Amino acid sequence: MREAADRLGFVANAAARSLHSGRTYTVGMITTDSIGRFSIPLLIGAEGALGAGQVSVFLCDARDDPIREQYYLRTLLSRNVDGIIVTGRRTQARAPIAAGLHVPVVYAFISSADPHDCSVVPDEADGARRAVRHLLATGRRRIAHVTGPEHHHSATVRAAATEQTLRAEGLDLATPVLFGQWSEAWGRQAAGVLLAAGADVDAVFCGSDQIARGVAEGLREAGRAIPGDVALVGFDNWDIMVEGCRPALTSIDMDLEGIGRSAAELLLAAINGDPVRGRRALPCRLVPRASTAAG
Amino acid sequence: MREAADRLGFVANAAARSLHSGRTYTVGMITTDSIGRFSIPLLIGAEGALGAGQVSVFLCDARDDPIREQYYLRTLLSRNVDGIIVTGRRTQARAPIAAGLHVPVVYAFISSADPHDCSVVPDEADGARRAVRHLLATGRRRIAHVTGPEHHHSATVRAAATEQTLRAEGLDLATPVLFGQWSEAWGRQAAGVLLAAGADVDAVFCGSDQIARGVAEGLREAGRAIPGDVALVGFDNWDIMVEGCRPALTSIDMDLEGIGRSAAELLLAAINGDPVRGRRALPCRLVPRASTAAG
């Protein structure tokens, strides 16, 4: 292997470098739930920032299993990682992964319930505000909000920000928030509910792109034109959903890759003796498409 | 950190274990293109098999960049990994990642053009055969095939197996293979092409779930009942597509997680001095749903 490494022109020896600095130039990344749609961009962002700093990433997938999570934590500690990033698909605060660790930990997308821990999360309320302001700016006034389950943190945060933003303009939602599921099927069903209620909405802001796609289908099949009759905004800016939607869906992007990158940069700073404490909420971005285009 | 590790009940010291065995109990996983929908299940499968063997995974995302790929390879070699898994989203054979490496390498999903290298790939022709046989078994005879670009390896392999399977039953495709894009938009367009051609098909086998979803939409909006008039089979068994499709889509599952697991097991065997050479193609699985249900 030495020979192959030489032929590839590799000079520095990682083990020697580690002896010299006391660092292993490795970082652990634990996804508390399964690796999936939300953790990939986080991972890509973190991996990019760490790779540029010549730090390698150990990936650990705890699959919603606390025992597996603690097993991985011990494995990472026994490997003398320089730091740990904890990610997961829920934005709700979670218990710290362990107390009294002597390596820095940064939480990405999820946040630690300990306010002294370093967490980087999306500002979901900011995302909802951007969606509502965009609809208001394009002349919509009778706005409905269709979203996920009422017990889900993201659904309640986005719904509350939606109502507050409307109230600040002297408006109410056209109907009470429609809480349901994070699915297209619920979106289709919710379109039926809105039509049956005779709410005469001119815009629907949805808590996810999947829901929005279902709403689009339901409205179109009932003969409503999008955006002519009803403008539509989703949440997530998930490529296959916003492009598969007819018409293409305006959506809110949480910049997951930026969150991953930011978490990695804060971890590298902490490893270098410059830790930042507390929760950082990064702004979202509105990506306008045909579903809210002007007449 | 030692203190924390002790408190967590961790006994073995990875560095000490490494000195003893000459192994680092780490494996590198290089995704040649970006981490995404296809690499996640591969990664989960591999990570599961390796984690159970107490081996940690270094994740490297080469992002379609050969320079980045060689950089990561050197990094992994300098870290004295015990072996390397190379993955990517294309099933077409690729050039070996490097010649003369003194650590084992296994290719997963993608395969190495060197027949002596160890590669684990899905048997896509087997998948196409299962789809066609399922349609024949449910009484369909006028079958069309709508798929991705003609220059794409997966599209041509699946199309060839589709035609061969029909011919073995004395049948031809109802229309020549419709090559296009891996998108819903192409599926909708292809539905129009089929209807305009008056091909009177009673089944469409699609090269991807996204295409199938577009075909379903196009046919439904033209008043054709699925599966009453036309049965539909997709490829990938991608949860959000097969569930979002109306009706729910019968599809072919390549068992990506199984491919990742198998690749990891073969890598562990090679590390333990028992290497397997050559290309292994794992069978696919048909997952029947409403789109091919009997009347």
C-alpha cells in the first residue's frame, strides 16, 4: 500500500501528523434517525467543509435506536475523533447526546435542548413569513394553510408564523389551519375540504412540497386554475416534487447544505479552541416558480 | 474524554487494538457521483454490515470529480483503511479506481471494467423479465415500454431484456421502445404518443417510477382506467413515487440495501484474506400494487 500511495504522490502520513498535533483529523457524524432526504444535503454540506479542511468524516446511522446511538458514540470516542456532528430529520430540540464529553459536539438541523450546546437549525418561522409575504406581494388575500400533523414541531411553528404574518397585515387565514399528514394524499383531500367549505381561497401555503403537489392535483381536477384562480407555495424545495408539480411549484428552501456547512465550520472552530455556544437559526429562501407567477 | 469513555463503559481502545492486529477497523466508502437517492440505501446496507463487524466507515463524496476522487483515495490510504467500497449511481462499468492497491476494493451498484475486480450490481435484465412476466401472467398481451435515454446503460439493458422476454413468448412490443428522459414530464408525453399512435396497448412497463407516474397521469387524463384499460409497472420501487402514483404503482425493487450489505460482506471477507473476484449480479424483486391488480 505504501508503494501505491507513493505512486499516487501522497506525502503526508496521517498517523505521523496525528502524533505531532494530538489530533486525528477525523470527525464523527451521527444521524439519529435514518440517513435520508433531509440528512443527505446536511451531510454533503458538512463533508464539503470538513474535506476542504482535510478532515475525514466517520458516518454513523443510529436509525432511531438510542442503544445504537450510544454504541456509535462510544466507537467515535474510542477512535479519538476531534469532534462530533449530530443530525436528524426532526427540528424539535432533543436531549444532549451525552453529558460531559471532552470533544466538541455541534447539532445540525436538530437542536440540543441544552441552550449551552451549539446547534444550527433552519429558521422555519422565517420560511413561513417569506411564503406569506410573497403571496401578499402578488395580490393574494384569502390564504389557506395546509400542513402536517398538529403534534409535529415543524407544522406548528410554520402555522403559527403564517397566522402572525397575516395578522401583522390585518388579515386572518381564510380557513382555520388544516393539519393532516405529510403526504400528497392529504393534500388532495385538503383541496376537497377547501372546495367543499366554499372558502373561496385565492392562495394555499402548504407545509411541505408533497402536500402542495396533492393540493395542486385536487384543485386542478376540480377545474381551478393554478396560479390563475389559486396561487400555491410549498415548503422544502424538493427538486422532484417542485418539478413534478403542475405547474412548477414555488417553494421555501431551508438551505440544508448551508446548515451542514455551517455546523462543520463551527465544529472546526471549536476544535481549534474557539467554541460558539447556543442555537443559530439560519434564514430560508423563497424560490419562485410558475405556481405563483403573475397573471 | 477518557473519563467520558470510561463512564460510558467503553473498554476496548481502538488504537491499541489496531497496533495488535495491524488493522485499523476502518473502511472507506467513496461515492463517485454525489450522495443521493441511489447511494443512500447502498450506504445504509454497507454501514449496517460493517457496523455489526465493529468497522467504522469513512464517507467520501467525489461529486463526479476525478480529482476529488483521487484526493479521497490518497486520504483513505494515508489513514490505513482496511478496505474501500466504491459506489455510484450509474450501473455501467467504470475504469478501476486505481491499479495495484494493496487494500481490497469492492464496487457496489457500479461495476469495475476489470473483470478481476469484485463488483456487486443489480441484475437489471432480471428486473425487466420479472415485470414482463408479471404483466403476461395477469393476461396482458399488448405491452409498450417507455424508458430513459437510449445512450443510458440501464435503459438499453432493461429494454433489451423486455423485448427478449416477450419474444420468448412469441410476442413483440406493441410499439417500438419509447426512449426519452428519466422524468415524469417524459412519461406524460409518452402517454400522448401511445394514444396518438392508436397502439391500443393494455400494459406499459416503464424504465423508472418517475416515468410511470407521468404515464399514469397522461393516461388518466385521457380517460383510460388503470389497471382496467392499461396495467402499469415502474422500476426502482421508490416509496414517494409508487405511493404518490394513482393508483399505487407496481414496481421492480433492485434491493440497493442488499447490494450495499453484500458489498460490505465481500469486503470484510477480502480483508480477512478470503477475496472473491468478479461481478455478482443480484436478482430484483417485483412489488405488486394496484396498478396491475386483477379486474
